[in-house]
Amino acid sequence: MKPIEEYLRDVVSHCQPRATVTLSIADAAGLVLAEDAIAGLPVPPFSNSAMDGYLVNKADLAGEGPWTLPVSGDTPAGDAPKPVAAGTAQRIMTGAPVVDGAELAVIPVEDTNIAPGPVPLPGEITVHSYNPERDHIRRRGTNIAPGAMTAPAGTVIDAGTTAALISTGVKNVQVVAPLRIAVISTGDEVVPSTADLQAGQLPDSNLPMIAQLCTQYIPSPLPPTVAHCSDDPDAFAELLDQLSADHDLIITTGGVSVGAFDVTRDAGEKRDIWFGPINMKPGKPQGVGNWNDAVLLCLPGNPVAAWVSFQLFCKPAIDALRGLAPASSLFNRPFVDAIAGADFPIPRPFGRNVAVPVRMSYSADGAVATPYSGTTLGSHFVGSLVALDGLCLINQEDQLHTGDTVRILLA
């Protein structure tokens, strides 16, 4: 049996980043930068007040206070900067511009005799306290200067990155193109959840589950394509030919073991798709390869095994195809060390590692992980796949009991 991490490396070795495209910031949300994004504007774009208060010349606050100064006018946010005449003060709002080059300071309104809030412009103010070490002015370009790198290649354009790009004047970015994913469930015994079940039939839970996992994991304007296929190898191969023409990744569930009607393996082995056992339970049978230009990941049909396999192998494959650094280890992703809230399933003498879905709870005392179905592990326990938060890998020689420290891969 192939070790889990060896198979993970096999999976990501098939996953090269897709073509790159130039998109506006608005259209690039969730995608990965293919090139460094360079600032065209400084941050801040102009020197401005960090406080609501009064702008004064530092020279007018010499000696011991308090100091009383006439107020010459207002500078609200969005106005042009105004010089401050010697011996006067100017009311100023947070974010309002300040003239560069002058020896100025903003006195917070709380350090004057004026009440905070919307009050009429006073004729004069009295400054009660002044700290020469703090002028409360944000200087132009102190965060980032034009020509500096806002975000390096390989950065996911998340909400914060979007704000940074916009604020530094970046209008368009070179990104790895949105990933096109298809999900296929297989088996004559599997029928849509809306169908009336006949003897021997099962509702198709894998297809919507894997499609939703894709949608939750990767923000994309392109929802996964979903399809079901019977146990006809020719029909399955034809479907893969159709989908591989315009999809980057195809994920299948079911038909990967050694049964007489395992359609995925039957069709895949004719196209040099690798199938074999992985040292884990659930999820022992797996398959990976390329179907034409698309990456093909073949997951087991039992729902718990499919959920586990998506967490361990599909997520790193998606990351690599999106343009992120390929995972070399199972723990090149978010994880947390937690306390076992109950005994975990015990690896049996069959010599396989155990992958246990878990639910997490958090408090001031730390994180607690509880196995999804008690001490019994069943790859068919689809009724227990409720509100899962992560996955615990248990070495085939270990046992985990209540109170032990466990490492959880976050879902």
C-alpha cells in the first residue's frame, strides 16, 4: 500500500497551474496572482490628519501651556490642504489633507477646551496639553511607495489584498485563470435525491457533497459542473472526453476498487490512470492521472471515504492548479493542536492509518476535537457527516484517548 504522503505528492505532480489572464481587480477576487503587483500610488496618497482636532504650527506651542489660538477655518476630509497662518489654528477632521513641508501638528479635540462631536466652529481654542513627540499626521507614502511591490506572485486575492491593490492604484492584475472543475458520481445503484428509491438503490449524496466542498473551498465565478454516469465503461469514457475538453480538474466518486462493475477503474486503466491502495481507512482505493488535458482524481464511493479523500488530496490538487505552492506534506495547510474530547477509533490490526472526521469546539481553555461517530469508524456512516470541522490522522500504531493532544487538519 502506498503511504498517504507519497500519494499526495503523486497527486500534486499532475497539477500544473493553468494559463494566466489579465483581469480587473473586481473580477480577480479569490484568484491567485501570476505576477507581482506593483504599486502605482503611495499609501497614504497624501499627508493627512490621524485625528479629529485642530491643526497648528508647532512654533505656536513653545514654552509652557495652556495655549490659546484663534481658529481660522475648517479642513474637512475630501477638501484640499490649506496652509495654517502663524498664530492660528485650523479645525481638521480625520483623513483631511495636511500641507507637506510645514512644521505642523494636529491637537486632538480631547486635548482642547472644545467638546468633541458636531459643534459650531469656535472662534478660538485653548490647548491644554501637547506632546512634541506625536504630531498625529500620517505622512505620504509611509506605508508603501510607488514602484514598491504591493503583493507578490502566488498571493490569493482575498479581501485585504483587494483593498491593498485598489489603494496602491493597481487596476488590472495578471492571475491564474479561474479553475474549471467537474464532479462525476458513478453507479447504477445511485439515483438523484429527488427520485423515489427502488429496491437496492441509494440517494446520490456524493455528487452534491463534493460539488459543495469545491464551492466552499475555492471562490470562483465558475461553479462546478456535475454529472452522473452509469456502470457503462464506454459511456463513462465518453463523458470524460466531453468534460476534459473544457475542464481543468475532474473529480469522480465510486468505481475505483476491484469489483466486477467498477466503471471508473475499468475505463481509467485503459488510459494509464493509476489506481491502487493507499495506507488509510477510510479511503484505501484511489486513482489519479490525466484524461486528455484534464487532471483526473478518482475517489472512493463510500461517502465518508469521499469526504476524507477530498480533504487530503483534492484540496492540495486544487491549490496547485490555482497557482499556489504545491503541498509537499499533509500539514502544508491550516491545522490546530487540540484536546481529544472523547476516545477516538482504534486502528485495527489490518495495518492502516485511520482518518477520522471531527467536530471542533473552542473556548478560553483551548480547542477540543470530538470524533464524528464515536469510537466506531464506518466509511458508509454518511448520517454522521454533520457539521464537520476537520480531520484527524491516527498512525496505525497509535491510540488516542480522551484528554490526549491531537493534531487536526482544518476542513
